[in-house]
Amino acid sequence: MIGRLCIVGVGLIGGSLARALREAGTVKEIVGSSRNAEHLQRAVDLGVIDSFDTDLSEAVRGADMVFVSVPLGAMRNVFALLRDSLEPGAVLTDAGSAKGGVVADVKQVFGKVPAAFVPGHPIAGTENSGVEASFADLYRGRRVILTPLPETDDEALQMVRSMWEAAGAVVSEMEVVHHDEILAATSHLPHMLAFALVESLARMSEQREIFEYAAGGFRDFTRIASSDPVMWRDICLANREALLLVMERFQADMAVLGNAIRDRDETRILQIFQQAKSARDAFAD
């Protein structure tokens, strides 16, 4: 049972966690915080949080769990604002999708990694944002990756694991660097492709006709291009090295396919498509 949970950033991710924990009956009080009082009042009106304070140093007082769900570019400032107000023993965790940058921010602000800091990343979401888009089942059956550090206290780690399991998530652990490499390939690269494709087509002179005749495949593939641009800008910069490596590899693979099409190499084209279909079918199963 979490006595008092403070959620910094009550949007889709933070709001859905609040809803899930409330539905599971594993939290007594939920306090929200951000710079936008109107947004926080909306969260209260929707029953997502119990109260709020735009002064983060006040919002975290008395909290035994603090969950930071803000864009990666804002993490360091948030940690600086809450650093001197955390209760002794309060567990601090986050939802950042590039863990190396978050850990670096924590070290910069605290001077070291606090024992009660548990880096985390819920691999869940939709193309929608804001507390209005939150729902209790967002994490049900979805993965949450925790990336504990050597300094991380076992009890703090277990508390964060239990919190996510109460929300219905499947929790696993891995090292920070490994996490960022995997997410660069499986999440960050697909978003780059969707953003780049839509932006490229939008610049074509016949864009109106292109989008009028866009089929379901186009809509499915580009759905994530409706995601929050600020959040994804920050992810690009925070996970720059791992993302650039996987982008370079993808560009090389696209060149192979392009050459096969140019050379009318139907055998190679079919081989690439069959291998991709087999891999996708196995993943879907």
C-alpha cells in the first residue's frame, strides 16, 4: 500500500498509473504537480488525483513514493526542485524512455545516485496525450522495464516493482545501456520513421490527394506520428548515440532493398519480404 503518491506530470502516463492504482486499491492518497494549475484541476475533477500543488517542493512533502513523468528535457529541473523536499526514505522513480540521460540528470542534481532512486520505463502509451486520455487499463499486460543501479536499495526496487504489478504490468529488469539500445531499435526508430514519412509526404505538392487516398496501412503505420513532438524531440537528443546507430543500420538495409528493386532482383526482394514476414508473424504470436 502506498500512503501518499506524488505524480509529477499528470498526463497519459501519470494519469493512467493513478487510475490503475486507485482501481486496485493500493494507494491512499494521490497528489499531482506541474506548472499548469488548470490542467491539474481537470485531473481532480476527473477523479484521477485527490489534490495538487504547483509548488513541487510542497507537493512531494509527506509522499512515500514520487513518480516523475515529464519530458526528458525537463527531468533535471524537476529533480532539482524536489531534491531538498523529499521525505527521508521516500522512493523516487520515473517514466523516461531513455534511461542514460535520466541517470545522468539524477547524478548531476544529487551528486550521486540516491539509494531510493529506481529508474523505470513503462512501455505503454497511445498517440494521445493529456490526463483526459488516461485510462486504468493502459498498463495491463504491458511491459515495464526497471533499470536499477548498483546503488539502488532492494526495498525501494521492490516497492516500485509492486506498484507496477498492482497496475497490471509485467515487470522486468535490465541494465541502463542495454535498455537504451533495445528501445532505440524497437520504439525510437519506428517513431522516427513515422514522423519522417508523414513530414516528407506533407511537403509534396500533391499532398491533399496523397492523404485523401491513404489506405489503412498508411494510417496504421503513421499513427504514432501524432505523438507529442516535444517528448519525442527530447527522446532523440537523450538517446542520440544509440538511435543514430540503429538509424544507420536501417538506412543500410533500405539501400540493399533499393538496389534489389533497381536491379529487378526479384529473388532478393522476395527473400527480404519472406524473412520480414516470418519475423513479424513470430512476434505477433
